[in-house]
Amino acid sequence: MAPVRINRRVFTIGTAMGAAALGVPALAADPKLEKSKVAIAVGGKASFYYLPLTIAEQLGYFKAEGLEVEISDFAGGARALQAVVGGSADVVSGAYEHTINLQNKGQMFQAFVLQGRAPQIALGVSAKTMANYKTVADLKGKKIGVTAPGSSTNMMANLVLSRAGLKAGDVSFIGVGTSAGALTALRTGQVDAMCNIDPVMTMLEQKGDVRIVFDTRTLKGTREVFGGSMPAGCLYSPQEFIQKNPATTQALTNAIVHALKWLQTAGPSDIIKTVPESYLLGDRGLYLASFEKVREALALDGLFPEDGGRTALRALASFDTTLKADKIDLGKTWTNQFAARSKARFKA
């Protein structure tokens, strides 16, 4: 088992960040992993939302940290989360805002490395069944495809609806996944609109199947929809896991930040050579076009933006009447202490 190597300069920085404040033990200079086998649950692994996870796996970055990682793929982030809550996985590769919803239910989860600095979600209406779409009000009574009920795509759709005076109950949400099934659902008329991630949305868009009306695949579009920085895909786990396994958490973070560093300079051919063939959904050109659309949405160094938690809380509170916003301790939903060490190590 290879130890996680953290040089003295990085260790000094990490110690100064106040690990004790979060209840996480300070790491030794060359700590042994408390847990070398880690189960990660992800909802829609083939999407660009989780590309850093795939890169870390495919290029052997987890193994380089001494980890044996088992990744289980689910239809959406909400189902991936259920795997961790149920005890069949240790860590979720999912949307940050779930940590807020969980704390609202009395479950303390914390995000420790960011994969995406924009949600990469687009909402589009069917060119076939909603050719006359003008405003969000036209969605009333319609069927909207989302990756899975309760997922981040469902959350964004709820946000858009609420701003137009509509409630979740005014539409029907249908889980369609993040791959070929989503394409089929829209093209065959099973849904009238789609709130999903890439490469699905770019493929539908370029074939003329949808008209995009809200788009968070860019930083500009994200600010327009959410009103600020909105952290997206990340690794998060129960706080107890982090407290008991700080070296393992650091190793996981190292692998993701290493992947983010690689992605900063990777070209289209590098991506194609690295991801599994099945991710391309039968169209290499459109897959690469999708990648270019979301490239700036990928995180650079794994660090969470300081205002990200506030943006997410504000968005959730705008449509979720069960959320006790004033009771949420955002400082416990994310930490940069692990990513800061990794950033220094890889010069990300």
C-alpha cells in the first residue's frame, strides 16, 4: 500500500488551516491510509459533470495514492446518495447542494473536493411538442425529464419554475438518466422538456431536438440563473467518515485534483483516448463539441468558492418550504483543507 506523500511545506499550510475546527485530525507527514478500499457512488458517471472522477480512475490516480476504489453508477445523484446513507458506499460523487438538504434532515455530510465550478445543467424544451414555447409558464402541465427525482437537475428545474410562479406539482418530473435513455425520452415525446447535463443536452441541441432556454454550462449562465458562484459536482461523505479517515480523504482529494490538473491542458484527442468508448454515445464529434461547451465549468484546483454555499442555500430556499435556512451551518457542509494541500502539491 503506497503512502500519501505530503511534503513538509504543504503539511505546514494544512496544519495552519485549523483542522481541529472541523474535528478532523491533523495529518502526519507520511500518513498511512486508514481505509485503502473505498466505495464511491455516482449518479451518471459518463457525463461531463463527473469527468474528473473518470479521469482519476482511468489514469490510475487513485491507485497512485494507494487506494482501491470501487465506483458504482446510478441513474442520478439522489440514488447515489441513498447508497451512502444506506451504508453500501463510503463517498458520493454528486452535487454539493445535497449536503445542505441532508443537514436540514439532521444528517451531517461534508463536501471535501470540488469537481465542477458550474452546474453544467441546461433546460431545453422539445422542438416537437413545445414548438410555440414563449415563457416558463408554458411548462405548466407538461412532463419534464430530469436525471432522477430529487437530483440537482430536478433542483434547477424547481428553481426556474418557482421564479415564474409555478410549483413542482404544476409539472410532472420523470427520471430519464444521463445517457441514451434521456435522448430517447425526448425524441419519442415521453417528455416535453429536458433538464439534464452534457453530453446529452448538446447532442439534443445540435440535432435540433431541443431549444435551450436556461443554461448553466458556462460561468456567465450560472450567475444568470443562480445569482452567484454555484459549486456543482464534488466528493462528499458523512462527516464521521472524514473524521475517522483523514489520510484516506486526503488521498481521494489528491486523485481528483491531479485529474483536474491534467484536464487543464488536455486536448480533445486526450479526452477521447482516456474515457470509455461507451461515453461517446455513438457520436465522437458531438461528444467533443459537448466537452468544449462545459470545459470552463470544470474546477481548476478542487477548492470551493467562498460564496458558493450561500448561493446554493438561497437557491434551495427559494422553492423548498421545508428548508430551515436560518438553521443551516454552511461551514459544516464543505471544507477546503484537503484541496488546499492537494493544490499546493500538484501546483493546480
